[in-house]
Amino acid sequence: MRDFRDLSWSDGAQTVLALLPRLTVMREMLDEAPILSLAECCAAIVDGNIRKAVDECFKLTSALINGCYRRVTGNLFEDYILHKLFLDSHIFARMASANRLDEALYNGMKEDLDVLYNLRPLSGETLYRFIQERYRDLRQRTRQGKDSATRLAEAAWGGSTVRPAEENVKLQPEIPAFLPANAPNWHYGEEELRDSYVADEALEEMYHRFIGSDLEWQAMAEDLWNFFAAYGSGNFLRERIFMWREGRLEPMGDIRVCEIQPLLEREYRECLSHIIEFMRGSSSEPLMLVGGEGMGRTTMLFSLADELPETRLIYVPECRAVHELTPLFSILRDQPLKFMVALDDSNITGFNLRVIPVNVLLVSVVAQNASAGCDFTRRVILPQLKLDSFSEMVQRLLNADGIAISRDTVRSACVDHQLDTKGELTVAAAVRVANGLRKQ
């Protein structure tokens, strides 16, 4: 590994400029703000353009701070490199996730790992030292040089002739009178996970392996491949729940809704059992979840996803035709993960089950009176609640919070609600009644 602290400004800047063009698989990094500024800074150092070198050095620091790269190592530049390796959906990550080996691409990644391994020790202080050394060198040369007037005077006293230098041609950019006193600091703390990603257990191991190992990164190309092959790539390492809208996957954040599980336990367990069968590879039969408005159909799905952390839920709020899901299926089939694709109130039929990836369980969430799609032969129907079951549901919500209210009081509140709403006995209504009783 290169130790830039032992290099002079010339060797250090030239080393960086020699390393960067070697990137192939990760070559898009050359067009990103941090590496662009790093290359411009080193080129300016070599050219003697001190003003530009200083400006690019601090632009590089700004890009590292504002680039939304995951804070992990305690060093902004290392964070950037590891973010690009592990969390970007680059071509190597996609190839490994899809388990399709291209040996030329694999070998190219090994070379890129060597480049990034050698760049990793660079620090803001060391880069700024290169600028300071180059600055002192240029000022020293300026003091030692002789202008045309001095040369002519010496020639006249010595009886010789000399041609004056062309002072109108600036061989070097203007040298500033002074430099900013403090170098940019890329260090901000200790190595630790400061946020939460769904694949953190595996990511943390990879961070330790790449940061703390004495092995050169080139030797860990297989480890990187195995990581993506097991845990997927891109946003699937960060999030578990997504929305498919207008041809894009949008993370929905960490949604936790658990009230539905004890309220409709039989139906919940039936859905859970089918999803577990899918996870085990026993069944990929599409599932239809049927229920009236307010019965918590979508809430149940989010609760199921919460209980099964190895799954990824793709929520599709609108889908008018089967072909709208083709791009989504293309994305999901190239991941090693299991997905539930939930179509909310989408009464579309005509699915060719052979085009649905084997790692996708299709779930249709429909209203009670919707026409049943023949493609969804596995169905779970949420029951229409009667007053007794509705009252029991409210009682269980209160008991779960440790709130002691008599059954007579609960039933009386449920009867009042039924009269006021002309018979609305749903899961959502039970939650509202329970909330009202909590405030009394």
C-alpha cells in the first residue's frame, strides 16, 4: 500500500495521477466530484498553479462532506471509497447479485481494488502538504531568478550582450502571497456504524475485513463477489420496503405496524404460513388478500414484512396492466433475495406465471366486492366483523397497552360507534374506538 506521508509533492501528485486512469470497472468514479477535484488538485500541483490546487483541495473536502456517503470509518475519504465499493449498484455488484460471471469484468475489478487500496491512505493533511511543498519550491525559485533589467546591467558592466527575457510570457501561474494556514481535515471520529441498514450484519463484517485486514484488497475480490451474491446490491442492502411507481423503485423507509397481528390472528397466520412456504421454495403460488375498506389489508402486509426480515416488500399502489410490471421483474430476478410484490386494489389478470421470477411472490390486495382474479387461486379472506368480535378486538387493543377498562364499558362504546357510523365495524374503526377510550 502506498504511504503518501513518505512521498514528496512531486512523487505524491504524480502517483495519484498515475493511479486514477487505471480504473476500469469503477471508471464512473472519475466523473464524480471527489475524484474530479482530486485529479485537478494533483495536476495543478504539478503545473505549479497553487491557487487552483488549494481551491480543488477544499472542493474535494466539500464533496466528501456533502456527498451523502455513509459515515463508517471516521475518515471521509475512506468512507467514499467503501461507499462506492459496497453500496453503489455498479456493474460488478449487479453481476455478482445475478450470479453471472464475466471473467474479464472480474479481473478488471481486481485491478480496480488494487487502485483503490493504494489511494485509500491519502489524507487531507498529506494532500495539503504537497501543495505547501510545491508553494515553497516555487517561491524559492522566484527569489533565485534574475529579471531582464538585472541581466542587462550585468552584461553592460561585463562588456557582453544578452537578450532580455520575454517577461510578457508567464511561464508559471501567479504565486499567491500566502496559503490558508490549516489543512482540510478528513477525520471526524472512530470507526462505527452511525445509522442502520438492513444488511448491516454482513456490511459490518465487510467493513472490518477491508479496513482492518493486512491483505491487499485485490486478494479480496472473491469476498466482495460472495457478499453481493448473498445479500444483493444497491438499495436492497439499505432498505426492505419499496414502492414501485412510474417505473422506479422508491424506498419507503422502516414501516412498523404490528396492531393487525393480534386482531385478525387466524388470517394473519394463514398469510404468514404461505409466505414461509414461498421462502423455503415450497410454493410460489400467487396470493390474494381480500377484505373490505378499513379492514387493514395493506397494514397486514407491512406487518408480515416486518416479521420476515429476510424478505423485501415491493408495494405497487397502481397497476393497470400486466406489462407495467415487466421492468420490475427484470430488476428483481437479478437479485439473490426473496420479494413480495403487493398489488393494491389492482384487479388485473392474465399473468403468465412463467414470467414471474422464482424469487417473487405476487400478492393481490383487493376489496371485498372486487372481481376475483383467476390467477390468484390462493386466497385469504378477512371476515366481516360482528359486534361481539368488534368489541373483543377493541378490548385486546386496550389490554395490549396495559389499559384496564371493563368489558361493559368497551361494549357500550362499540355500540355507540356502531349507531353513530351506521354499522362501520372494521379494524380501522376498532383502533379509533380504542384510542378514544384511552383518552377517557
